[in-house]
Amino acid sequence: MVYPLGSIQFTIYAKALCSECGLQHQNKDRYHMNKFEGMDQKARVTPQDSKAELFSIGDLAQEFCITTRAIRFYEDKGLISPGRVSGVRAYDRRDRARLILILRGKRLGFSLEDIAEYLSLYDTDPSHVTQLKHLEKQVDEAIARLEQQRADIELTIDELQEIREKTITALADRAD
């Protein structure tokens, strides 16, 4: 259903339980989308844009299973910048796409500073070459860091297994 609010229309989607995760989302296909092809990330909402798709802070929080406080935190950090409709935050597709990138970046272990730099490169380089080079560097560093952590974990496991074997031997010697 579409509800007009001033010269901007809000689209309300029917909500149903998601068969993939059991949560309630506005649109399962948008929530579980892993690729961003076809998303117009540069589109901004203007009062003249009566077909703009807008989201409330509650809609985004529910869709991504995060708190409204987290979304406001990302807004305070300048990572997203919603418009206002009658004093209420109105997030457009660009804000939603940026929120997806923020959450993915956090899940992959990137700092908010890294994510902010990545997002700022998107806005300044229309060809996205600088953004992609930056991403490649960050991903390479993350892979190296994770490989080192994996090596450290494997070493720790080996040491613990050695201690376990010595403990079992010591217990067997004392049981005799």
C-alpha cells in the first residue's frame, strides 16, 4: 500500500515470517540479498520525488536485526544521513545500501574508520577504481590477519593437546 505524506509517498509492505531465518522482514528478497547489482545507491530523496522508496528507522532495525540505537550511532558517525519528513527520519535506498555495507564490513572485522573511508571513496570516485583498490588492500590485510590468527590457534591447540597427553600419562603412572 502507498500512503502519501506531503509530496512524498511511503510504501508499506506486508510483513511475513521469513522461511530462511524465521524472522519477520519487510521483504525477504531484499533482506537476504548478497549482491547489490541494480541498487541505485546514489539516489537521494527530494520532496519532488513522489516515487521514492523510504524506510523508517524501525523498519531498517527490524530488517537487519539491529537496534534503532545502532542505526542512530551510524548516523552520528556520518556513515548514513537520512532525510526528514515532518521531523521523522526517512531512510532512502542509498542509506539502506550503505547500512548493508556497514553491517557487512563490521561482520568481516573492519573498523568503522575503514568502513567510513570506503563509503567516502564511493561518493568521490564515479569510476569506483579508488574504492576497489582500497577494498583490495583492506581485504588482503584482513586475510593476512586471519591467517596469522589461524596459525596462532593451531599452535595453541597443538600445545594443549601435548599438555593433555602429558596429563593423561602422569595420571596413568600415578594410578599404578
